[in-house]
Amino acid sequence: MVSFTAAIHQFERQGEKTGWTYVEVPADIAEQLSPGNKKSFRVKGKLDGYAIAGIALLPMGGGRFILPLNAAMRKGTGKKKGSTLKLQLAPDTKPLQIPPDFLECLEDEPKAKAFFEGLKLSQRNYYIKWLGGVKGEAAVAKRMAQAIDALARKKDFVAMIRGLKALRE
């Protein structure tokens, strides 16, 4: 477990990261968590006492990473841009579990299932995390339908998100 404090930042203009709230994980801390790693990896731990697990650190170059703060994390800590967080992080090597309802939907759509199974583990994990990122039956069902539709059209996670964003604009 590595402990450090960091300020909460928000991207103004950064491509698909525009508007994201995040904390920076310095290169020396990232090196302690995952020596020699320059790719995204998952961590678990606490943010000011708020427990997290399965959260991806994203590489930003020079050995630095960012930890994006989703709405649940911001609400759980009660913090926003400009605040400081005390982080306690460790690598999270537990594999993500595919939601049973999603597996059932994939069984009903062989093309979507085949494409999903052919994706890299990181891409499958993006879908799994996204599906678990909402509460409420209606919201989960909507995301599941969007994911199955995108997978049936052979869209990886980024392509699906871009397509959904374009529909909103």
C-alpha cells in the first residue's frame, strides 16, 4: 500500500478527457505500485477513507499516471476540483466479473458475443466497468442495450462511447 496526498484537477480541453476530474499519480508512486509498467493498470485502496477497487490508472507520459474520479468517487469523498485527497493505493489484480445479466444478453446475440470475446481484456473490462457505473434498473438496461448493439456492430468501447457522444451533440 502506497500513501500520498494529491490535488484534484479537471481537464479543460484534452480530447476525450475534456471535463474529467482526476488526481495525478507521480512517476515515483506509479513505479512503486507497478514497477516498469507504462500501460494502464487497476488499483484498489482508499481516497480519504472512501474505499475503491478496480479503478484504472491511465498513463500520461513520463511515468506519470492519472486516477480519474467518477461521480461516485467525488460524492463518496465529498471533494471536488481544487481540493486535496489522501490516497492509499495498492495494485488490484482481481479479475473483473462479467455481470450475469450481460452474459445472458450476449448469449442471445451470437455476433455481439463473438466480437466481445475477441476483444482484448482491457476492452472487455472497459465495457464491464461502464455497465457497472450506473444505478437503477432502467439505467443498467439502457447501457446493456447500448453495449450489445455496439458489440453486434463490431465497435470497441472507445468507438461506442464516441458514437453515443455524437448522438447527444
